[in-house]
Amino acid sequence: MNQQNSTGSPSDDQDLGATSEAHTSTNPGTPSATQATASPTLAEPFHAHKQSHTLRWVVIGVVIVLVLLAIRHFSSETSPAAGPGIPAGGKKAGNGRGQQGPAAITVGQSTAGNMNIYVDTLGTVTPTNTVTIYSQITGRVMEVRYHEGEIVHRGDPLIEIDPRPYQANLTQAEGTLQHDEGVLAEAKIDLARYQAAFAKNAIARQQLEDQEQIVVQEEGTVKADQGTVAYDQVQLAYCHITAPISGRVGLRLVDPGNTVFAGSGSTLLVITQLQPITVVFNVSEDNLPQVQEQLRGRKQLQVDIFDRSNDKQLETGKLTSLNNQIDTTTGTVKFRASFNNNDLQLFPNQFVNARLLVSSLPNATLVPSAAVQHNGTAAFVYTVNSGANNGHTVAVHPVTVVTNDDTSTAVQGLDPGVTVATSGFDRLENNVSVAVSSPHQGTPTSSKPLSGNPAP
């Protein structure tokens, strides 16, 4: 009974088909009849779509597997060609920074020698003397005898002011002096007569004494006239302005025909002394004990002056003085050094770099400045060691920098005669293999053994 219901008989199928056709023909717009007829047809596209989606993922998986196999295949082919000692990943151990082949470097040698200890600072060129000239009299400018920016010497004429009024005053004063000198001479003659007459008791003593005082009065008058003459001579000299020092004059500030006034404060010209000249620079209070120790020994400390870019040396001179107090705002002390400035390389108010030689360090270990590297505040060098098969490796060696100059650096913690790397630092690490090349050649070599550090 159950089996017949599950499988169905042909007669039942025919009855159901007839019933369905009858129902469809009777009620063509009924939804239930349409769904019953179409359900077998919709199932077929759903199963086809599911099979297509599954096939797509299978294809993607196969492609990924093929790509991974290809990468592994090419990696295994590249490793043997790179040389022995390279792992399956293709990177040779000890070549540095993930690159193949030894790192190409140039090298230098640590040596023993003397190194000067300097204090580097900034300075300003300051003239020894700067003279600002004003007019001390009132008058019209007759002539300007200097050219702008020229070098003048002490006593050279610079400006001429109309001297006629002052010459007239001087002449008048000299005339008054001459008159009073005559009156004085006459009084002295009378005094001599009175003295002779008094000796013979021809005149009274009172008359003699009066004549003596007249002579004294005339002498005072003559002295006052002499002062007037001297004053007028000075006023007349002010009409001829000359250079009080040797130096360079600035731009012209007054032209002929202008009237200048005494005590007006109008500048006529400025003269700046250039030879010798000084440089004022600030030194940190931390370096002051070293400098004072040298000055107490009455040593003259050398000062080198370089240009603004610190590339060209301009002058060499001596430290002459230092200030008597520390600037609390900067923690520095002002120093002054003097220079001959024979070639006029130093110009007033010029910004320069000063280098004060404090002392000399004997028998120091010197390395090329390019070899010293820094990791934060710590300094180190890469020492080059000779390895097996005439190969070379580098090792990180910490050092302490004492001082340095343009080309060399004095260090502690390193012996003389050690070979150090001077370039190629971007690929260097501890125990990295290197190929040493000459600084003047681009072809590296790793077959020539290096003097200095034997392999451990």
C-alpha cells in the first residue's frame, strides 16, 4: 500500500495529468495552477548556477597553486647561481641590508699624531677705532677733499669750511695782543726808571710800588690777549678738517655749499680703522677654565678666522683680551682677538667663524673624519678585518671623539694602524662581507689582504 503511494501507478499519473489539464483549461488565471506547472522548470537553472560558482572557485584555487609553485621553482633556480652559502630564500648571509654580493667600500688607516684642540664659535669683526666727525664751528662747506670709501691716512685733509670769519677774528686778537705787549713794555721801562730814581732817593717809595703793579696788570692783559689769539687759532684750525686716524671713510654725508653748525650733531663723515682690526666672539663658560689655564701661563693663544660658510680661512691672529663677566642670558664670555688684516680680508661688522686654539693633543689616534659614524650620542667606526679566502668583513667598534678638524678626528678606544671603512655605510652591518676599493677607483677588490686587523 505504501509502495504504491510512493511510486505511483501509470493510471494515477494519467489521472493527475488529466486533472491538471482540466484545471488549467477551466481556470487559466489561477496562480496555484501556474506554480504547480512551472516548479520543475525553475529548479534546473538554480542547480546550473550553483555548479558554475563552484567551478569558478576551483579554477581560482588551481591558479594560486600554480603561481606558488612557479615562485618556488624560480627561487630554487636563482639560489645556486648566486654562489655558495646562500639559503633557499636567495639572500646570502653577511652581505648586508638584504642585498646580494659584498658591500663595496673605501678604507682609511688610523694613525698616531698630534691634534690641536680648538674652540669653534661665531664672531663679529669689530674695528679697533671708529671716528665720527662733527663740525665744531659754524660755516659754509667750501670743499670736500675725500672720495667715498677710500683709505685715508692720519693728517689727510678731508673738508674745508669757510675760514674768513675766523681769520678775521684771529687778526683782531693778534692786533690787541700786539698793542698790549707795547703797553707792557712801556710800563717795564717806567719801572726801571723809578727803580733808579728811588735808589737815589729822588722819588717816593709809593710811586715805585704803583709802577710795579702797573707792570703786573699789563702782563695779565697780555696773557689774556695771548689766550684769545690761541682760541682764534684753534677756531681757524677747525675750518680745515683732517683725518684723526688712518682708515676707510664711509659715504659722503655733506656736499660743498652746505652750511654746517657747531654742536648740531650732524655727522660730516665716519672713519673706520681697518689695520689692525679685531674680532669679538663668544666662548661658552664651559671652555673658560681651559682658556684661563693657558692665559695664566702667559701663552698667546692663536685664533683663526674663517668666512661665513666656514670654508675659507681669512686671517690668523692672537687673543688679546676677554670680558670680566659672563653673560647670564647666553652663558658665554666675550673674547677679543687682534689681526693685522694686511689684505683687508676682514670688514667691519662682518659675520665670521672663529676658531680658538686652546691646546695641542700629542700622540693621539687619528682617523679620517668620514670614518666616524654616530648612533644617537654614541660614536663608532667600522673596522675592516681580513677573513678566509682573502675576504674581508667589518665590525662595529665604539670610539670616543676627542676633537676634530677638517680631515681628521682624534678618537679614544682605537689603536693606530687599524683599517677603517670610509664609505658605503648604507650596506654595512656587524660581520658583513665587504669588497674594498681604492678611493680613486670604482672597481672593488676583495682578493688583496689588508694590513691592520687580522681575523680573530
